[in-house]
Amino acid sequence: MLFSGIYLVTPHKMLIYERGGTDDFNDALPKREGDAEDLTLNSLKPGDVFIDVGANIGHYTILASKLVGANGKVFVVEHIPQTMEILKIKFVTERGAQCNIDRKSGVEYCRKAEN
């Protein structure tokens, strides 16, 4: 897309933040990786740990967090700071969850907010 902004994809009830001139929109589309996505996500269960290396804007991060639940953990590695900030905003918006940074390892830890 050419324009930056937040887009609502109504059939999936998703908000997508697009940075102009990037492929953020494509990265957020459901089932964009077909069999690889199914294989990865079908192996997760509540309480599991998921590590998303090269997380981009968090497509797998968010899906995995739903599957591992409140007792599971999702660790995120994304080397572009601006992209990591978008991932955190998207995670909070879609999951009502928080992300914490482990400063020693540079790893982002996302979990469902405790009530």
C-alpha cells in the first residue's frame, strides 16, 4: 500500500497498521502461509512456549498467544525497533495483553494481562 494508516479488515475483524511503502498488509493476512502456518499452529497447546524469531508485525505472535493461553509464554525477537513497536501496539489492541522487554537478552515477552 502507498499510504500509512490503520485499516479494518471486516470479515476477520482485524485492525492492520500499514506503513506506507511496506508489505505490512500482506504480512497480516490470515492463512497467507498456508501449510506452514497450519503445521506451526496446530502443534501448540495451552501452557506451551512459543518463540517467534523475526516476528515482523506479529502475525504468528498473536495467533500463538491465543493457543498457548494465559499459562503459556510467547517470546519475540524482532531486530527493527519500529516494527517491534507496531507489534506491541497490535498485540495490546488485539489481545488485551502486555509485552515486557527482557533487557539482558533483548527478547520481547508477551503475555495475556492478568485480571
